[in-house]
Amino acid sequence: MRVLIFGATGMLGKALMRVWTGDEIVGLGSADADIRVPEQVQAQVKRVNPDWIVLSAAYTDVDGCELNPQLATAVNTQGAVNVARAAASSGSKLLFVSTDYVFDGLNTRPYETDDARKPINSYGESKAEAEKKIIEILPDACIVRTSWLFGAGGKCFPDTILKLAAARPQIEVVNDQRGCPTYTDDLASAMVQLCRAGARGIVHCTNSGDCTWCEFAAEILKAASLSAKLLPTTTDKFVRPANRPRYSVLSPASLGAYGVSMRSWQQTLSPYLAQRSESSSS
Ligand SMILES: NC(=O)c1ccc[n+]([C@@H]2O[C@H](COP(=O)([O-])OP(=O)(O)OC[C@H]3O[C@@H](n4cnc5c(N)ncnc54)[C@H](OP(=O)(O)O)[C@@H]3O)[C@@H](O)[C@H]2O)c1
């Protein structure tokens, strides 16, 4: 297969470039093609003529999106439309990476793929609109919703906690938002399997198990043998521009239907820590 990845310079994109072997992969960052510009997207798609396009590129700063919703729409919605149109005209399949933030977080059981989209911030709105428009343009597109990503080479929650733990005796972490931490290398491997299986429709793709941010932090400190004290706190103590869903656990049923399973998020911490120390020493 020939595969074209938009967003190859991002945290997930780097993992895709690392784990995707055995196929011909072309990875692009924003300097190669700005997805807001249809001509730039079309030129790259025409040049590569891929079997699959993976759209991982996005404006991912959730608070930034809230403060600049026009930019969120331009990159996350219109950019996705541009890529979907180029895929349609070249006959390429499309895998679009989406988010748990398309939901409002009011569920008390894991979200299924057919639960209604009800975003509560501009980032979620821009991705939810992208999903709807992609399905109109390419009804067979595959939409992979994931959550709470972390991995080497990216600004992510475990990296922040490890840096804070090295600098402070105690750290306050919110304990009233629940979701599924997902290791980028595991998500990338699952995405490769989905493309090879010719997946279509919405698929929820996270490491298994769920936790709060504070529970996640506790496990990170334990895995790194650090002794900083955690002080559980609540979302209302951390005023931020964008609302966050309280509960965004994604059901693994749609992923299981493709015969793909992902290990528990706890099992990913030691490979993550090893990879983090390798990349900081190189
Ligand atoms: N991070 C999370 O917790 C999370 C959770 C759920 C879903 N997701 C989704 O997962 C995907 C990957 O996220 P990530 O955390 O890996 O993202 P990231 O590290 O912020 O990387 C963003 C990528 O998008 C590219 N990009 C941004 N604006 C662009 C533009 N106008 N044109 C072309 N490329 C552009 C960047 O390119 P340059 O670096 O070259 O500028 C970079 O490669 C995104 O679709 C995101 O919505 C993320």
C-alpha cells in the first residue's frame, strides 16, 4: 500500500512514522502542505497517489481553539473537507483522526460510536463538524476517535507530571474528569491494522481501562518511582478558556469488531518512560 500522512510531524504522526513498516509511507507537516489551502492538499495527493490518506493534522490546542474559533474551523473543519475532497477525486481511502471531545461528557457509561455528538467547546465543535462533512463527501471514510494521547516527542500529560514532580514536592491534579489515556505508538499500530482491514465508519480506539487525571498521575509517578505528593482537586479550581467533558470513556466494541484489541493504559507506562528517556538522551 502507498500511504500519505498529513500531520506526520505531530505527536501521533511521529508514532505513525515509527511503527508503520511494510508499506510505502509519505509523511507531511504543515510546511509541506497547509491543509487550509485546497491547492496544496490536491498537489500532494496527486503527486503521491496514495491508497490511503491518514489525516492526523489538526489545531489541537483546546484552549487556543476556544480563543480563536475561526482558526479551529479553518484547520480542523475546512482542512478536513479539503483533504476529503482530494481523497474523493483521487480514489484514495481516508482515515480521519477524531476525538472524545465530540461528546458532552454527561454519559455514565462508555460512549458508543452511534451516540449523538454534542461538543461543549470549539475544538470539539470543529472536529464534530469535520466528521459530518467527511461522511457526506466520503461515506466509506474511517473515523478513528481517540482520547488523552501521550507519547514521546510531544507535549503531553505524563511529560508535564514528570517535569512537575522533579521540581515540586506536591502537585494538584483534577480528579473529576474521567477518560482513557492512549499511548500514541499503540494507537498508531491499531490504525495500521484498521487500514489493512479496509475499515470504514466510526471506530473508537483507545488503550483499555479508564481513570481520572489524578489517578493517571499517580500511576505515572509510581512507574517512574517518584515520590511527589498528589493533591486531588476539582475542575472548577482550574479556570480555563474551554470546557472539558467530565466523562469521555470510549467503548472498545467498534475496535473489537475488527479483531483489534489494545492493552491497558497502565501497561503502556513503562514503554513510554523508556522511550522518553531514550529520546531525551539522543
Ligand atoms: N492530543 C490529544 O490528546 C488528542 C486526543 C484526541 C484526538 N486527538 C487528535 O489526534 C490527532 C493528532 O494529535 P496530536 O496530539 O498528535 O497533534 P499535534 O502533536 O498537535 O500535531 C499536530 C499536527 O498537525 C499539523 N498541522 C497543524 N496545522 C496544520 C495545517 N494548517 N496544515 C497542515 N498541517 C497542520 C502539525 O504540523 P507542523 O507541526 O508541521 O506544523 C502537526 O503535524 C489530531 O487530529 C487530534 O485532533 C488528539
